[in-house]
Amino acid sequence: MSKGYFVWNDLMTSDPAAVLPFYQGLLGWTTDTSDMGTGPYTMFKAGDKHIGGVTPGHQGQPYWVSYISVDDVDAACKQIESLGGRIMGEPLDVPGVGTMAYAADPNGAVFSPFQDSNPDYQPELPQGVQPGGAIAWHEVTTPDQKATDDFYAAVFNWDPIVWPMGEGNEYHGLRVGETPVAGVFKAPDGVPAAWTIYFEAPGTIQQAADDVRRLGGQVIKDIFTVEGTGDIAVVADPAGAVFGIMKSIPMGDS
């Protein structure tokens, strides 16, 4: 399995039943539950594709975490620590699924290196605009874009790229080969380092923002447009887990 592919996403929260209706109403997700050897586990589906799940019993601030493929979790953990990151507990083995660890980069943004139990499993890269409710983008907010580029390039073999954004601003990308898989955003003053998952809005971005409020969530950063990318809002579910919603523009459109 190749390094650097986003393979799964989990919502870490204390009360899944309280937030599941929010995501189902906002993003049109369906759910199913299975026993992963560690107890019942609820998974989200966008259309016919599983995109993530919900880990119950989490204490503290709820958040989303993404799992990123590595060839060897133990080796990845050692490298993360050698580069100034932190490993949050011992790696966890899920029989028949894989081994994962929870880690924080040098600035505190949390992610999960994941080793699939099938060494021949090859994830897919996203192509084009995703359907409503699916994962649209992953982004890490950081006080130091270049240092963050270097950290993740070392851990996941990502190839950084810089996109000028006008007025002296830059947006950095992290690529598998030539395909961008994540962004690196310069944190405004006072904004902590964190990974954010962006989901594709099923309807218009305004409908999505209205639905966030109607369903008990909060709009943290109201709708804004990124030229060549689409319309975006940053929101939180009723328990406080932060994520983004996007209405993407197909490449070549404006």
C-alpha cells in the first residue's frame, strides 16, 4: 500500500446519537452499524460509499480525525516523534482492518497514520468534483506553512506545492505524485493548528449554511468564495466538532 492516501475519517464524540441526525439532515448521509471487534461501530455512507464513522465515548472537545496510509505504523510513529510530533497512546490494532495510531504534528494538529491489514490494498485518489455529502478536501491550519510542508512530506512522502493567492498570500498544497490531496493554510493569529475535513454540499452553499443553523449547528466562518475552487463555509456540529462545507467548481469553470 502506498503512503499518503486519506483512507478513512472518524468523528470523535461522546454522544453519537445526539449528532447523527445533524449530519444525516445536512449531508444526506445514511448509516449502518457493525462490530469491529471492539464493540458496535456506526459508519457513514455518502451515496453507496462508506466515508467514515463515529467513535463513541470520546471525552473532551469533539473533533474529526483523518486516517492516512503508511506502510508501517510503528516506523511512522518513530519518525513522527523524531520530527517533533507526538504520539497519543499506543497503536491500536483492529482485527481484519488494520493498525492505527493517533498523532499530533509539532503544532498540535491531530491525524492518524494507518496501516491496512491487507498489504496489497491500494486506495484511490479523488478525481474531480465529488458528489454531495462526500469528502471534498482535507486541510491543515498551521502557524508555519513551510515547516508543516516539510513535516508531512517526510512522514507521508507528499510533494509540496505553493499556489500564490494574491496580495502576497500563499496557499500550499500536498500531493501524491501530481494529484493534490491536502492543503496547508496559514493560521490567523489566535487560531490553533488543526486538520479540517471539507464535505461537498448536496445543494447550494447557502442551503447548507441555513441547514447547519436549522439543525442546531453553528456557522463559524460564513460563506466565502475561493476563485477557481468554489464557495466554502466553516461550521460546527451541535456538539462542537468543526468541519467545512464546500460547493466546488469543476476545473476549468469560473
